[in-house]
Amino acid sequence: MNIIIVGCGKVGSTIAEQLQIENHDVTVVDIDEEVVNELTYKLDIMGVVGNGTSNTVLQEAGISDADIVIAVTEMDEMNLLCCLIAKKTSNCNTVARVRNPIYSNETEFLKKELGISMIINPELAASQEVSRLLSLPSVIEISTFANGKIEILKLKVEKNSVLCGMTLIKMRKAIPGNVLICAVEREDEALIPTGDFIIEAEDYIYIIASKKDSQLFLSSLGLFTDKVKDTIIIGGGGLAYYLATDLLYLGLDVKIIEIDRERCEELSELLPKASIIHGDGIDESLLLEEGLTTASSLVALTNLDEENIMLSLYAKKISGEKIKTVTKINKITFDEVISSLNLGSVVVPKNIMTEHILQYVRALENSYGSNVETMYRLVNGKVEALEFNVNEDSEVVDIPLKSLNIKKNILISCINRKGKIITPGGDDAIHRGDTVIVVTTESGLSDLSEILD
Amino acid sequence: MNYSMIFYLIGWTLNAMAGFMTLPLFVSLYYGESSYLYFIPVIAVSLVLGISLVHKKPKNTVFYAREGFTSVALIWIVLSIVGSLPFIISGEIPHFVDAVFETASGFTTTGSSILVNVEKMSRGMQFWRSFTHWIGGMGVLVLLLAIVPLVGGHNFQLMKAESPGPAVSKFVPKIKKSAAILYAIYIAMTVIQIILLVIFKMPVFDAVVTAFGSAGTGGFGIKVDSMASYSWQIQLITGIFMMLFGVNFTVYYLILTKKFRQAFGSEELRVYILIIALSTLAITFDAGEYFNGFGETLNHAFFQVSSIITTTGFATFDFNVWPTFSKSIIVLLMFIGASAGSTGGGLKVSRIIILTKSVYRELQRTLRPRSVKKVRFDKKPITDDTVRSVGVYLAAYFLVFSLSVLVLSLDNFDFTTSFTATAATINNIGPGLEVVGPAGGFSEFSDLSKIMMIFNMLAGRLEFYPIFSLFYLPFKR
């Protein structure tokens, strides 16, 4: 598809890179020549320097043939205007990033009246993710498929866990909950396990199951399944506001520590039920005074990645690993290092936003033929979990899985048959109309038939 | 430095060479010549080497500017050497340096020849010699980009390193598609020229090689007098097509996508046409005494102007005998060169425009120190960085130029010969003045001078930096 991305910031460039890998024709527009040059130097895409709200510039970027315009500049108004112009000139699909709560409360109106296909608020999206992570404190990472019906959860196998030393076959018999371990991270290595795989302590396992089954599984392992009771949020930006609203609604105790006096006043007006503390979040004595040792969770949302990392590490240390921590990381890209730290859950708002937009693009593309619906990268990008729509008959349809010659390192981990979640065995077959989740260490699968050797 | 990736690309180049050489092979078979025998071993060796280099794709496909520039330079050197082998084996150009000179002159679309009598050459070899122009005109790597499965965005480095002009742009987001469109336009225009030439009664073989020569803006003829003995219609068609191939190909893409205003609004195109028109008129009035009547003078003047500004180097007349004013115009046109993004060489019209404008800006700055002014091109302000790089390009150009004049003067020809031989090779034109004029040749130079000129041609075609990188990178980490 022809895709125009306006704004080459963090999100814009991440989306451009992924869409390019997925073989779309991408054109980026930005006012800063240097940014455009750098990106076109790195990726096989076209760059246009100019203001994305100008019709001339959009024409130059090929708006007349564009299928999607994604506006992700720093400014909400510019994004909206850009989408509006794009819609008027070429009737393409438009995606706008809108950050200001004033607009995001009017999303439906804007969508309808301005004809914008998707409005996404990065902070809102990130806050939903954090909120989900807090509701399952023992889980480090959550990826959802099939509109939230199926989840891949990342768990750490502790030393005292019953799972240690079990093979997967034994695990399925011993522990209730119809779950499948679809990937394992062991000392920086990504493994797709088979039935005789033995789980060891310190492994990170990725389990795939329906929501209900994963709850059952977690509770039978004796892991926390209740959501946390209270939380301390460090840094009171937009994300903290959305998160606090959500958590307060769920009935949690929320404490926000914010360094800026005026922002504190604002937050206290917006969130009367939360306790707002004016102070520096990285002040050790303040944290202890505010009850870090007894808190059940901490969410580090300051603007500095380094601070957030330190906060989470400190909280883990001081509470003796009992606290659930969520760390926001904006900029730092050394994934391998980050995952080796004991940070608990990590949220990267730009990645969440990128996932959302990519899912929209893929869904749109599916109506044109190809069939990846959702894709997540697990284990630092070494494993991909893909959801395929089975729209038509192909070599893999209606044949029992055991008779298919499937490539090594590919696991058909879940079949969603009209809402019924099947964990497939050798006798199951893929039918037309199913959606299938495939977990693989191979990258770049674009069609379900590519799983065959 | 990712050497495995560089070798992989060289492997593909060898395969492409083997593919290219099958064409002259069939030509010589068609004419019942024995010259096909000399293509077979070269094709076989290229294929064996090429396939062994590409059969396994390198694991590490990371490709940065330095790999891009180095591989482009190496590939062009490989082309010149492998391409010269049929000439050497067949004995038609027995001397190694001569054969490489002729082939480099072909691929870089220069058209300078060391042959004394080209008409004695076999058809197969004549065809191969002209075909190298056509291949080199649009570039081998551009072709490879269109057909070879390479992943990653860094491929743009290759296109950048091979394409002429200060700023390289893609037509469409995908480089593969861009390269394919470029070649499609190129092929279509070549075919149209061949058809027109045949309609006006040019023999088919002559029409094909002439079209190759003008498409690549090369200029190898198959007659001793170049284009002089053909009818005026054939000369006019060739003149017009040379001019067309000297236009930035983006213009054609814009026309194809019906963006006429953008296409014809191009500042470079307008200045290019203006220079051609003015030079043609000036020569018409200055050199009228050599021809019968205004019409004939205009035709010859236009042909020579078009041939030199596009750096083709065909001739319908020995302009060496023209008055000094006309000759001076010809020499100046050599330096201006064709448009960026065309198949022509030289400094490029866009660089001349930017240079002239920056001189004007500098003057303004000197006289009114507080004034702020941006250099504009195509109605858009261009960055100081671009202006700077154009200035530095000129410096690099004259460094090589001076060195070459010095080396060539060792052969003790007159100054005009050394000077114009350098200009003719560095700008990829072909003929110069005096000894190397349209009626002369490069055969009398020493091997050292020939090697210097091979360097000039490659450096000029690739716009210096790729060739320079070969001298820079091995010594720096």
C-alpha cells in the first residue's frame, strides 16, 4: 500500500521502518531536512521536506495515490489539519495522533465530522497497557490477540516454582488451565519449546491462552492473580493522569509524586480522589516516607528514562522483590541491557502506539488480500507472534496438523474458531474462517502457507 | 568494512556482464563472423566467478556509505577490465592498456577512442563497444538494484554513488521500482530513436549502435568520420535525442505521471535548453562560412552543441577547423555538461546554476554584510550544506584536472591537446581539439597518459568520491 507518514519523530520513524519491512511504499514528510535525510538514508523509503499540512507538499508526497496518511507530528492541531486535508484531497484513510485530553475526549466527534479513520492518543494507549499490567501483577508483559480474547503472557519462573524441572507434557497434565508455552527466553536465547522441553528456574516463559484459562493457570501456580491494591506513580504527566483516572475508577489507592507545584495543583483539581504529593520522585527519604516499602506497586513515569530505571531498581531492592513495578522508557534503545535489568514490566509508549497503528494498517490491508492481522515481537525481537486470518483455502487448510510438514521453530499455538479458543494438538486442523496464532523465531512471515517447509 | 557484501555485488556484476555479452555474441553469429569465439570464454569465466560469489548471500547485509562508494568504484573497475577481454583475446585491440582504455571509455560513456580505423573492426566487437555506452549510461548498479534481491534501505547508497548530480532523488518510495522505471524510460527512448533512424533509411546495425551512443551519451561511432556521412535527417534526429538523453530523467517521469507544470517548471531544464539555443545560434553566425546556407549551418551547429553539452561526442563536422570563438564555446560547453540525473557527464547544469547563484550571494554579502540571503533552486531555498558540497566538488574536479594536464604534458603535445584531452576524458565527452579533435584520436598517447585518462574517465563518471574512496579507505579505519 502507499502510505504517507507526516512527522518523523520517534513514532513516525518506528512506523516507517516497520512498514518498510512489511513491504509497503512509504513516503515520509517532515519539516526538518536533516531528519528526513537521515531516515531516507537508512530505509528504502521516499522523503519529502516540507510542512505536512500544505497541500503542495502532500501532493509532492503523492497524496493522490495514497491509501493511508498517518499524521504523527508533535502538534495535535497539525495532525488533525493534515488528516483533514488528506481526506478532502484524496479520500484516503487517515490516522492522527492527538495527545491533548481536550481533543481526545471528543474523539468520536472528530472522527465523524472530520472523517478521520483513527485517532490515537499515545498516553491513553500507554496508560491502558500499564493498567492491564497492574491488574496482573505477576505478569511482565501482555500481548493480546483476537480483540483481547487471547493473550500471550510473559512470566518469570522463580526458584521455588512448581514448574521447575517439569516437562511441558507433564505440566499440561499437572496444572489446570488450558495453556501452552509458546516461547522461552533462557539466558538471552529464544527457544520455541517442544513437549519434552524441561522448564528451569530463571527462565522467562511466554504462555498463550484465553483470558479465563490464563487466570486459572496463574492461580494454580499460586501466583498473584488479584490486581494490586494501591500504587505510587512517580511523575505526573499526561500518562499519569490517564492511568490515575483508570485506577481510581477500579478502586485503587493512587498516590502521585510530582515535582512541579503548578502541575500538582492541576492534578489535584482533576483527580480529587488521588493523593498528590509535591516533591522530587528520586528523593529516597521522600519515597520511604510515602510508604514505598509497603506499597504493592510503583509506576515510574518521569520524563527521564534513567530516573525511571533507577526508581524501579530501587523499589525492587528496598521492598525485597515484593513490589510490582512498571517502568516507562521513552528513548533508550539498548533492549538487551534493559531486559537484563530487574525492572519488572517495561512500557515503551512509542512502541505501543506503533503497534496500534500497525494493527490498523494490517487490518486495512487484509481487506485487500494478504493476511497478517496482528504481530508482536517477543524476547527482544527474536520471536514473532503472528495472528493470521484464514480467508481462503490453501495448502494448510483442512489437513490435520500432524500431517503437515511444518518448518522447525514454528509453533501453531492457538486457533480461534468463531470465538472458541482451541489449543491445537496433532489431530486438529485449520479451517477456513479461523484465525491462527503462529509463534516463530523466523522473521518476515507474511502468509500462513509460508509455515510449510 | 563489509567485504563479503562488496564481493557479493561484484559477483552480480560479473553475472550481469555475462548476460550483456551474449548480445554481441549473437550479433557476430548473425553476421557469420568468427568474433563470437572470443566472447564465449569471457562469458564462461564471468559466469563461473560470478555464480561462485553470489551463490551464498552474505549473512551480514549491513551496508553503509563507505561500502556503497567502495563497491561502486570496484565494480566499475571490474567492468572496464572484464569488458576489455574480448578485444584483447580477439587481437582487435591487442595492447592491454589500449583495450582497457577503450572499454572504460565505453562504460563511462566518454567515447574517446584509441582506434585508428574503427571500420576495420568486426561487427560483433563494434556492437560490444557501443553497447558498453548503453550499459554505462544509466549505470550497472541501477540495473542491479532493479533486478537483484537485496534487502535493506542502504541500497540507496549505491544509487547515490553511481548517479550523476548534486542531489539524487527517487521517483517512488521503493528503490527497486525507481530503478525499474528509470530503465523502462531509458529502453523506451532508445527503441524510439532506433525506429526513427531506421525510418529515415539508416542501416539497422548503424541505427542500433548510434542509438546506444546517444542514449548513453557516449559517442563511439562505427565510421571514421563519426556521423558526417549520414543524411541531415539522421543527424537531426540524433542531435535531438542526444539533447533528450541529457535531460534529468525525473522530468520524463513527471511527464508520464502527467505532472506537466512540475516537469516543465524545472529550472535546470530551462537553463539547459537556453544554453543549447544560445550556443547554437552563436556558432551558426560565427561558423557560417564552412557550410552551404543557414539551414545546414544551423543543423551542424545544433548537432555539435547537443553532442558536446550532453558529453556524447559524436561529430558531423571537424570543429577543430572552426573559428576560435566557436571552438571556445565548444570547450566551455564541455565543462558545463548535461543535467543532473541524466546519462550525461560534465559538471552538470544544476551545479553551474548553484555556483553562479552562490557567487551572486557572496557578492551581496560582501557589499551588504548584514544581508541574509538563501540560494534558491527550483524556487526552493537550498541548504548551505548543498552549496558547500557543490563548491567542494568543483575543487575536487580541478585538482584531478590539474594533475591530469600535468601528466599528459609529459607526452609533449601542444597545450590545447593536453588540456582538451583532459577535459574530454574527465567530462566523459570523447573528442577534444587539435590532436584529439573529432578527426584525430588518443592512440598516440603514452601508456602513462592513457592510464591517467582511464582514471579521469572513471572519476568523472562516478563524480570523484567513489574513486577517491579507494585511496582513502584502505589507509583509515
